[in-house]
Amino acid sequence: MSDSKTDESIAVKEALEFSAAMTRSVDALSRIKDDDVDVGATPKRCVLKQDKVTLHHYDRLDGVATETAPVLIVYGLIGRYTMADLQEDRSLVRNLLGRGVDLYVVDWGHPTRADQNLTLDDYVDWYLDDCVDHICKAAGVDAVTLLGICEGGVFSTLYAARHPKKVKNLILTITPIDFHGDQRDDDQTHGFINLWTRNLGNDDIDRLIDAFGNLPGEIMASVFQMMTPVRTLTKYNLDLLDAAGDEKRLLNFLRMEKWLADRPHHPGAAARQWLVDFYKDNKLIKGEIVLSGERVDLKNLKMPILNIYALQDHIIPPPCSTALKDHVGTKDYTELALPGGHVGVYVSGKSQGIVGDGVFNWLIERQ
């Protein structure tokens, strides 16, 4: 009987604590406005705009001299570049600016149904090429350093192979090169996107894109949520309640959620290439990708390359990234392995210093 009363007392206490935490959470959320959740807030100015694509030049930080030639951050179409500038104390952008890197970023914008016929050829050989040309002219240089992130790393790789004279250095972070590399991994660490696409028929992909014109951002958001089902189920109750007592932690939680919700549509024609040519048929590593009527040859990558990957990445497993070293034409090839997962490269406090120092020191050695 006493044990029953004890259990009941514990249950009541836990219920009261949970209720109090809920009250604190609601109160904390009610005091936060959308403007307080500032994603991608590092000051920058638009220097080129074409259709929905915008090129920004980041302002130099006060008291920091420019130490490097121009670096262009290239994110992909599936997410938003703001991941590299999610919060002030954990921002790859601010880390590099603080070390004197002359930094630009290309924003692909939010494609609509009107953009459904845009291909990867357009993004690489037209939009990205215009951005590089603008930077070269503005800075008085012949070539820039590309810093590609995830799908944007593939764009950067394609561009560097297609226009090697315009790329001084190539820096890739969590970038897939061998899209079937996870199948050859001794640890059998399969990438979830790899598995998903390999289980789709080409007709499934066609029907999906034909129905919407594009690959909807909401669908890709659902795919990413299904990768971590337990995390998806608990983050809006346990994680949110845990963060509610600390305003800084709560804002960081909301910044991540704001970035996750800002998932652009992927233009239909480019999405077909991405899912079929790259993920399903693995044409990049086979040397079978054709852009603007010409085959992309990775042996044209003769510039210095820094390849950064995450050891516990469940989206881009390490073998998918490290395969690059066996297919390039440069002898100046460096790898930097980081602890943690896909997003941790940009939001992990431990990774921030490693990435910032690693990129900067590598660039300075090649000035």
C-alpha cells in the first residue's frame, strides 16, 4: 500500500513539473517575435540579381583586414544557404569573415512553377558562371575560390571541371561525388537519401514532378523528417520544453526550425537530373554527366581541393565524399574529417573552430 502511494506521489509530482514546464514554454514562446529569430543575419549587400538568383557580398567585420582572394559560398537547391549563418556564435560565415576571408554567397531564391524547365546546366553554366564573372571583375582577379555545400558542392565541382581557369581553389563540404559509395562502405552505412532514390522508379519520379511542375520543398522536408522519426516526434515536446527555460537555447532551437521550414521547391527539370542522373544512375563518378552538350571530366579538377566531410553523416556518408580523391587531376588534394553529422558541420560548437581554422589556414597556404 505504501509503495502504491509512493508511486502515486511521484506521478503527481512529475505531472506538476511537466505542467509547469509547459507553462514556461508557452510564456517564453509568446514573448518571441518572428524578427527575433534572425536566420542569416550577417550583414551583406546584393551585388548582382538575375531572375530569382541573387549574389551577395558580405560586409567586412570591423577591424578585420581582408586576407584572402574572393571566396564564393555555393549552397544547393534543396535547402537554403542560411544554414552557413544560422546563429551568430555558430556561423561559418562569421567565422570566415572574422579571419579575413573576402566572402560572397549565391542565393538561388524560391523557384516557382514558372521555373520548372530550369536545368542544372542553367544553374552551373549560366547563373553560377555569371556570379563568378561578376566577382572576378569586381575584385580584379582571374579566378575565385568556390566553397560548395552539399548539393552546392556538386554544382561547384561541375563548374570547376567545366571552367577550371576561373576556379583558383575548390573547397567542398559534405558533398556527394560517388552517389553509390555507401554501397561499397565496409561499415554498410547507407545514406537515407541514397536508399530512398534507389527505391524509386524513374516513372515514379516523373509522376511526382509532373504533378507539381517541381519537386516540392514540403516533400523533401517530409523525407528528411522520416530519416529521424524519434527525433521528429520528440523535438516539439521534450526538446522544446527543455530549451524553454533558456532564452538563448530557445532562440537557437527556433532558428533551426525556421531554416528547416524554409525549404524551396526544386525546379522540375533540375530535380529529374539530380534524382535520376546523379542519385540513381551515379553518372558523375562514371564520367557520363553532360552539361551544355559537353561531358564533365573530373580530371579537369587540377586546382587545389579541400574536401570536408562528417564522420557520422547519415545523409552523405563519408565514402560518397572521399571517392573524389581517386578521380581528380590535382596532386594538391586534402581531406578534413569532422566528428558529428550532416548539419553539425555548421551548428556544432566543436566543429566551428575546426572548419574555420581548417579552411582559412588551407587558403593562406595557397595564397
